[in-house]
Amino acid sequence: MTPFQAFILGIVQGATEFLPISSSGHLVLVPWLLNWQFDPATAFIFDVLIQWGTTLAVILYFRRELLRMFTAALRGILQRRPFEEPDARLAWLILLASVPAAVLGLLLKPVVEKTFDSPLAVSLFLLLTAAILFVSERLHRSDKPLKELNWVDSLWIGLAQTLALFPGISRSGSTIAGGLLRSLKREDAARFSFLLSIPAMLGAGILALLDLTAIPDPGAQLPLLFIGFTSSALVGLAAIHWLLSYLRRHPLNIFVIYCTIVGLGGLIIHAFKG
């Protein structure tokens, strides 16, 4: 991988992590379409670790909200009333929603890694993302605020996040769709999705760091990781701001169309290119 390729893939990661169009899917399809040849093991590690750039973007964007949640949760523990404050409840609900993907991610890690080397699987999963978004929009009926989220809603969204273990199924798309199916407002569903990404991406990155130490000369990957990390963080900040603003006024239909076009396009190209 060259520094230019790392830079481009960082931009792809930052732009597609928060938009409901699957960053992992694009990180598979873009090199495939451009005939970039990478070692599958190091490419998977790179793809996972540059997610920390978008994790940094979430932390920076929601820094005040995260600080309120942390202090409220800590205060609740010390006062033995952990769920009394809304910010503390939200913190615990995010942790609860993180459990399903953490457990299944460990159990299915070998299977998931294999799909990162399959543009065909990614194309099919993008079509599934389009279907998930389409159905959630059609079944979305009311606009419940985030402060009314309960543990059943949280667990449902967490289960939706497990679908995104596979590249092509958007993590933000599946979790936003899960929120819509639990009657959350679009913007609040996206907000919860972004906050939920923090433990998910931190956990996946820690596992990828362990894998990084197992490959020959891991230090050679660090400059490339830094380039990808930086570009994904900067673009990710812009993507968060844009999507929250967009969802205040618009449904997810544009992303349904996009995932459908890219998924079908991937299938057609695969049929000719192999």
C-alpha cells in the first residue's frame, strides 16, 4: 500500500462510516475496482484501525455530551442511583447496546475476515443494507425523543448492529434503522448510532492491534495507518455534521437508492471482471 492509497482509503472511511452506505463495504470495493492489490491480512488490519480516526471524530463532535454522560454515570454510581439522570441512563444504554456485537464479533471473527476478501459478498450485503433502510422508513410511524429510549429499544438497536459485522451492511444504517423501528426520531436515531460506534470501533481496533503485532515488520504499517487515520478523522467530522443536518429534514431514501445502485453495479462488474 502506498501513502496515496492510504490517504484515499482514509477519505473513503471518513465519508462512509457515518453515512448509511457501509464504510467496510467501500473499503473492499474501492481497491477492487481500482485494481489495488493488498495482502488480505494487512488490508483487514488497516481497514479496522483507520476506524479509530472516525472514532476520534465522534468523540470530538460529541465531546460535551460524552463528558455529561460520563460524569452523570459516575455520580450515579457513587450515589447508588445509576439510572436516575437521563445522561447516565443513556451511557448505560449505549453499553448495553454494545454487548451483542462484541460477543458475536469475537465468535464470528474468522468468518467475517473472509468476507472482506469477497467483492461479491459486499455487493449482496449492500443490497441488504438498501432493503433494511427501505423497510425501516416504511415502518417508521412516530418520533420518540432519545430521552424516552428504554432498555428494550437499546438492545434491539444493539442486535441490529451485529448485522454490520459483515462488510456491505452499514453499521450506521442498521443502527439508525433499528432506532426508526423503535420509533426514534431520525436525528436521534443517528445520534445514538454515532455514540454507539465508539465502543464498537474501539473494541474492533484493539483486536486489530493484536493482529498487527503478529505480522512481520508491523512498524512499516504505522506511517500508512497515520495517514489513513488523519484523513478519516477530518472527513468523518464533516460527515457527522452533514448527516445530522440532513436527517432533520429528509428520510433515508437517497441512501436506499445509492446502496441499490452500488450493489447492483458491483454484481454486474463482478460478472464480467470476476
